[in-house]
Amino acid sequence: MITGSAGAGKSVVFVTAATREEAEKIAHLLLEQRKVACVNIVPGVHSLFWWQGKLDSAQESLLIAKTRTSLVPQVVDLVRGAHSYTLPEVIALPIVAGNQDYLEWIDRETDEG
């Protein structure tokens, strides 16, 4: 069943990493700490961005993590501590609807402690 209310309190967190290895390291850290229920790693993302006043680009890996919204600050802190970038991208978007069983699974597989 797809429901809007079950999405309340859940977020998708996007993180870019310099390499596939760094992405794997960050994903394992987040999962082992039970701060996310699942991480997808998308290799070969071509990023274009402004950095220190100049247009720049990089080949990166994208992490897509699913978690409770209440855990996002802890996810941000863990990523910042493990990331090679001075200013890592860590952004969260709310999940507004989805498979209720999956959204409940996110709660079961994450730990606020």
C-alpha cells in the first residue's frame, strides 16, 4: 500500500564522494552505526559546481541513503568526520509518500541511540 502519512519522519540523504572506495567506506560507517537503513551507491556521477570562485567538475560517486529524519544531524556529523572533502555535500529531502512496509522497515533498521 502506498501512503503519504507513513513517509512522515523519513528522509533520503544524498552524499557525493570522491571515489567509489570512499563511498563504500561512508556507507559502511552509516550502516554499522545504524543511522541509515539502506545506501545505494551510484558510481560515475559527473558533477559540475562552483568552488572557490571558479567553475569546476569532478567524477564522483553518489550515495543515496534512507533514514529517519531525526537521524539526519547524526548522519551529517558522521559523514563530515569520515569525508575527504573540506565541504562535503550532505543534503536531506523528506520522503512524502511510499510503500508503507518499506517505510516501517526504515524505522526497524535504524537506531536513535
